[in-house]
Amino acid sequence: MKESMANPLHLKSLNHISLVCRSVEESIDFYQNVLGFFPIRRPGSFNFDGAWLFGYGIGIHLLQTEDPDNIPKKTEINPKDNHISFQCESMSAVEKKLKEMGITHVRAMVEEGGIHVDQIFFHDPDGFMIEICNCDNLPVVPLAGERARPCLRVNLQMMQQQQQQIRVVHQ
């Protein structure tokens, strides 16, 4: 594989996602108390309202909209919509907690070669889709024909290291 094709921008990881919201305070409450993110310091030089949160190795940057009435509110939970997905330890515990919190959600399941992945989808206060899954059940199968591997960060890092070694050998 050519070096330019393997990692043309020399990326290391996902840093953050930014979400425009009707109410920064309501969104902070959701991301902190439902998903377990915690607020972190945001640069004071910004001249607009917002908040930064961090958890699970990624940041969520909340941006206060200037026109809250102009953000369309999604009500239908559509698993094929834009979303961010989080791996969980227990699907039953997630569903139980969502029910206790009164959060409307939809269950789905993906099956591939006898392997089942459970998914739960729900919206944040502004209608952005959240998925919780046990996706590490599904192996990562490179299209280049390497053997199947579980979708775990450790194995992904191993694959990236192997690609790096291949690049060094071919230079």
C-alpha cells in the first residue's frame, strides 16, 4: 500500500465533534448526566457561547446557536441518520437506564455471519442521534484480505502499527 494512501494526512485519532445546540445548558446536562462526559476548560478568547466536554478519549464541543427556533427538531429515530456511536459494557444496563430516565429509544440488531451486534438509538436534546452498541462483537475485516479481527481499539492500533512497519520497509 502506498504511503499516501495509508494515512495521507498523518492522522492520529478523533479529537472532537462539534454540535450546534438550542441550549448549551440543556446539552451539557444531557452529555454529562446521560453519557458521562465531563466539562473541561474552553478557551476564553471565543466570542460566542458554548462548552467543551470530554470523555472516552474524545471531546464534544457544544456551540450555542444564534437562532434556537431555526434548529429543526427531529422526532423520528432513524438509525440511518447521522450519529455518533459508543461502545458499552452491557446493553441491558443501557436500556434499563434509558427507560428509567424516560429517554425514547429504538433497538436494532445487525447480523453478519452468525455474529449479532445489538444497537440502541436515541436523540440528544437537539435531535442529534446517539447509538450505543456492542459493536466489538463484529470483527474488523480489512478489504485487503487480512484475517478478521475483533473491533477493539487495541487491535486497530496493532493494524495501524503493522501498516506503519510496511511503509517503513517500502521506503
